[in-house]
Amino acid sequence: MSLPSKVRIIDVGPRDGLQNEKQMVPAAVKIELVQKLQEAGLKEIEVTSYVSPKWVPQMADNHAVMSGIRRSKAVRYSVLTPNRRGFLDAEADKPDEIVVFGAASEAFSHRNINCSIAESIERFAPVVEAAKAAGIAVRGAMSCTVGCPYEGDIAPSKVDYLAGLMKGIGVERVDVADTIGVGTPGKVQKAIEATLKHFDVDHVSGHFHDTYGQALANTYAAMELGVWNFQSSVSGLGGCPYAKGATGNVATEDVVFMLNGLGIETGIDLDRLVDAGKFISDHLGRKPQSLAAVAILNKRAG
Ligand code: HMG
Ligand code: MG
């Protein structure tokens, strides 16, 4: 099977990346990060989430961030909405796409959004309907598709079940997420194959956290199945506050470096992306969590 000739990356750094930061990051810094990502050529950016500020205080400035970014027509800006309240708040800020987020694991669903998988689908259904009626695209994130911090290994049949429910309520495309980064290429392929029973390959994306260093291998394995949409986080930021032990998403810089080497088009300027990663890492007071970015910065310095 040949690999795709192009890949579309959604940078989830401003949302998945920053949601887990203990220190409050000012809205102005988040806005500047979005700006630098779009200047680097990102065509999709997950900007923030409209969740309870008691659950995720870092995202409490969702309105300030969404209304502060300088939007480009060429970029799709997405936001997370767990329920009707979140959707109504988000709608006022005119996102291009909303994301409902469910889990293949019951335990994680309870911990993350305080309801069962079935209840989450009941909540999402009117949100999906309202979004589509308002001309807003709808993505569905599926967490814990290979492993769960509370239930352990997750069978592909659970992914099959969740993907079918997402399809049933009208979700247009889905993310196969390895929330805690325990997936290895074969397991990830099985989760994707379960999803492909319900969505065609153009509507399935890979979302891999890099906790065990497998995310690039998993990205490659997903491309072997024809997947060409991925989420990653500039500078490898992130993690989910309700997924104990999970570290950041695979770094966008590392993904782009690999894709450049494979001759796969992304439309992203790696040098400018490294600048974006350095900007946010400097703000957070740490080195970029991307080996490619560190190597490029060392080369520049030396
Ligand atoms: P709940 O406590 O069951 O909600 O939380 P509730 O309906 O009973 O409401 C409780 C309070 O929250 C009320 O306020 C509501 O108004 C308020 P009070 O009367 O107490 O003052 N509330 C809201 N406020 C703002 N925005 C809202 C909202 N909804 C209710 N949308 C809820 C249920 C879903 C709200 C909560 O569990 C929550 O916010 N969870 C979000 C957790 C989260 O953001 N996790 C991280 C994102 S998922 C992720 O990172 C995984 C992903 O990257 C893929 C992967 O890697 O797996 C996507
Ligand atoms: Mg995630």
C-alpha cells in the first residue's frame, strides 16, 4: 500500500496542549500562538474548548481567545463543545468546526465528561444537529481507542461501537485518539480499521499522544491504511487533565520533519513552525518537547 501524497495536520497545541498547563497562560499568548501557527502554514487549528471552567480552568478564556485571533479565510478554526451550553457559547464566537468528544472507555467517559458513553451520545446529538443547521462542521473525538488509564486495554469492538454511534448522530469525521500514548502500530491499525467500518478514510484522523514514544510509528502505521489527517501539538505540548500519566501529543515539528523526509506534502514551513514552538516553550519556561525542534534550534545556534 502506498503512503498518501499529502497530509493535513490540525495543530491542537492551543487546546489539547495548553489545557493541561498548571500555570495560567494569558489569552494574548494563546492568540499569538495561533497567529504563529497560521503563519507557519497550518490550515487547521484547534483553538480552545467551551467546557466547564471548574473542570478545566485553563480554557476559561475561550471567548477572549476566539474573539482575539486574527482569522484567515484559509484556516479552519475548531473548538471543543461537550454539551448544549458549550455549543451555544461557542456558536457566538463563530468557529468553523465544533468537536464533540466521547470515549471508547466507559470509565474515561465518566471521568472526563461525567456521564456514560450512551448519555454522552444523547447530549451530543442535539449539538451536532444545531451545529449543522448553523453551517458549522462537526468532528467527533474518540478517546482511549487503544488503552484507558482506568480500564487498561480497549478492544477494537468498543471503537467500532463508538464510531457507529458517532456516525448515527451525524458526526462528519472522527479522530481516533490514543489519549495516553500506549498504542503501538498494530493496535492503532486495529482501532482505525474498526472506525473505517463507519467512516471513509478521508473522514478519519489520527490523534496520538507520545507518552511511550510510539506516536510517529503510529502515524506511519495509520498512513499505511490511507489515513492522511492527523492532530499533533506544536512543541509536543499537552495531555488531558483527566487521563492520569498522559503526556503531550506528538510534536507537530517531529511529524512535519518525518513527512518532509518521506516527500509527503503538508504545506507547513518547518522553520516557522519551530519558531512557533520556541515562542510557546519560552513562555512556559522550558525546552521544546520536540527532538526535531531542538536539533534545528541547536543547528541555528551553532
Ligand atoms: P457536569 O458537572 O456534569 O455538568 O460537567 P453540569 O451540566 O451538571 O453543570 C455543572 C456546572 O458546570 C454548572 O455551573 C454549569 O452551568 C456548568 P454551576 O451551576 O455549578 O455554576 N457548565 C458549563 N460551564 C461552561 N461551559 C460548559 C458547561 N457545561 C456545564 N460547556 C461537563 C459536565 C461536560 C461540563 C464537564 O465534565 C466538563 O467540562 N468536562 C470537560 C473535560 C475536558 O475538557 N477534558 C479535556 C478535553 S478531552 C481531551 O483532551 C481528549 C482529546 O484530546 C482526545 C484524546 O486525546 O483522547 C479530545
Ligand atoms: Mg488529546
